Amino acid sequence: MKQTEPFSSSRTLLFLIGQNSRGNWVVRGQRGLRGGLFVDRAEALRFAMFENGNRPRAVIMVPGIFELDMGRKPCTAPKLPRDINAHKRRAA
């Protein structure tokens, strides 16, 4: 059985994955247009990989609590949690 193509453009989409305060796994796309809640890490990762065209480097695991914000307006630029940006500065 052939798997359908992901609903995305040809550009790589960045996805953030983490756990919320209730232990559910959260996936959010860089623009806030795609995402969801999942009961386990494997399903969250499967969703993110499918949506980004199977590009592991476009999936970022977020440490700590990561809540899905349904009231947030979609943005054009990715807004990463501070912890991720701080880690990049230290490594550079």
C-alpha cells in the first residue's frame, strides 16, 4: 500500500516535539499551522517525520514542559524555546 504524500510544500519544515505537563507528547510546526497531541513519543515522531518529508534533522526535541498553544496566532518565522537558542550559542 502506497503512503500518501505529506501535506507540505517542497521546503523542509521544522517540528518541535516535547511533553506537556500531563505527560502527553506535543508536536508543533515552526509556523504554528500543524501539530497535535499524542499519547506516546513514537507516534509524535512519526507524525513530525511524515509531515516534514522524513527529514530527521528537521525535528527538535524540546526539554522540559512544552505545551500546545491552540490560541496562538500562526507566524512566518520559527520561534524556538529559549533553551534551544541558548544551547546553540554555547556550542558556537
